[in-house]
Amino acid sequence: MFANNHNRFHSVAHPSTNEFSGFKEVLAANRGTRRFGKRSFVFNRLGSTNSYAKRLAAKGSAEGTLVIAEKQTRGRGRRGRRWESAPGKGLWISLILRPDLEADKAGLLALLAGLSVAQTVETHLNLSAELKWPNDVLIQSKKFCGILSEAEISARQRLAWIVLGIGLNVNHLLEDFSDEIRPRATSLAIECGSPVSRSELLLAFLGVLEENYLKLKQGGAAYFLQQWIRRCPTFKKRILLRQDETEMEGIFEDLDAGGRMLLRLANGEIRRISAGEVIIQPE
Ligand code: BT5
């Protein structure tokens, strides 16, 4: 579906500058999804697509509403961390879902988004992606995608809505990343060796995510967790998990039905973890 010519990329200084992004037109012509991206808000520049989508969700916007920006000035990671969102290089998107699931299933949807990114780049770009709990998608240990999910919980402890924010480095060259993240970041163009059409990638991803989401709602959680685990190099391995100021070492034993990590500590105790940072993988 996409060009995969290893020689071409290096002869093009800034591969994305000539690309017609036209997300609005591309989304309007999309026939590949039933609901995802049918309503869209397209910006040249926005603080954060997640912040905007959360406001839309709170005002009642429909499931499948998509917010996308060419550039974010305040792109966010988890816990207020910064997400680098260079103009015209990536896909900076947020999708509103109204899954009517128990609140403790929110983590599952973030895992599903990461899995869908991995499956999209495998199928459409022939790349192998790795998943890092809870929300990173990597290629050969370098991060090209992060997921930020933010939800509103109803009084009945169900998900009133959830915004899935997906940041995907597509046409970055290494010099487009800050010194701070350059050693640990990559883009799809770097990995393919040629530029990648962001609009084709967007449509492909929305199709995969919608199909996965519908299957999940029909009771397919166990299957998705298996698919997620298959792509996770630290599964069943010894890891170091950081939560705020504390660190725990243990074996990444399993995922529960809500996407939480079951971490087996040295004394045999199993901890159920819903947030944290896998920081090293000592052998
Ligand atoms: C994430 O946070 O990985 C979630 C990122 C979600 C971004 C999307 S873009 C669309 C939507 N709108 C938003 O405002 N956000 C979402 P976390 O796990 O906390 O990782 C953040 C860390 O990743 C930073 O502290 C950096 O070390 C690193 N980082 C920042 N920008 C990056 C990039 N473009 N590529 C790779 N790594 C990056």
C-alpha cells in the first residue's frame, strides 16, 4: 500500500514538506470505517488534540469523532510530560469513544489502541512493532508512538466517554527530534527508509482500530490480550517498574481482563498495577 523504497528516502531532505495532507478531504472521502473519523475536526495548529477532544466529549460529541492537528503546541504525554509534535511530520490525533464498559476497562482500550498501531504498521508497512506496557509502541526498542487515554467515569462506575490520544512519528528525520529524545525515538520513515503517506496511514489505522474495537465490545478481550502479549518483549521477563518515587522489581507475569499488569515480586506476592513506567529489563 505504501512506498517502501530504501534508497529514495535519503535523497529527499524533508520528505513530508511536499505531501498534500488534506486530512479533511481524505476523511470526508473515507469509506473504510462506519463511525471512526466520520465527524472530524482538523487543525493546522492546536494546543493538544486530547484537551480539545475532551471538551467535545464533555459537550456530547458522538462516538468516533476525531480531532487531528498538523502541529501541537502543548502536546501531552502522561503525568504532564511533553509530547514532541513537530509540524507536518506525524499523526497527532484524538478519538472520542463511548464504549459503555466498566470504568476499570479503560486500560484495555489504551492497549487496544497500541495493538492497532502495531498491526497497522505490520500489515501496511511490513515493519515489526513491539509493545511496551502500558502505552508505547516501539521498533527495535525505539519509540515511535505513545498513547494517552483520558476518561470520564459515570456515577455507575462506567466509562461515560474515553478519549484515545495517539501520537505517531511518521516522517521525522532523526534531526527532527530534540537531543533529549533522539537516542530513544524513531519514525516510520526512518524505519522504512522512505517517506510514508500520513493520510493513507491514518485511514488504515482507523479501519484496524474500529474493527478491533467492535470485536472487543462483542466479547473478544481475551483474544486481544493474547495479541498484545505476543508483541511484548518484556512479557514473563524480569522488569523494573517505577511508580512516582518507588521502584519495584519483579516478573511481568500476566495482564488481567482490564489490561492491568500482574507483577510477581521476589517474595511471590502478585501486585496488580494500573500505571507506571517499565524502565529497565535486567536479565
Ligand atoms: C505518551 O506519554 O507516550 C503519550 C503521548 C500521547 C501523545 C498524543 S499526540 C495526540 C494527543 N494529544 C496530546 O496532547 N497527546 C496525545 P508518556 O508515556 O508519558 O511519554 C512521554 C515521553 O515520551 C516524554 O517524556 C519523552 O521522553 C518521550 N517523547 C516525547 N515526544 C516524543 C516523540 N514525538 N516520540 C518519541 N518519544 C517522545
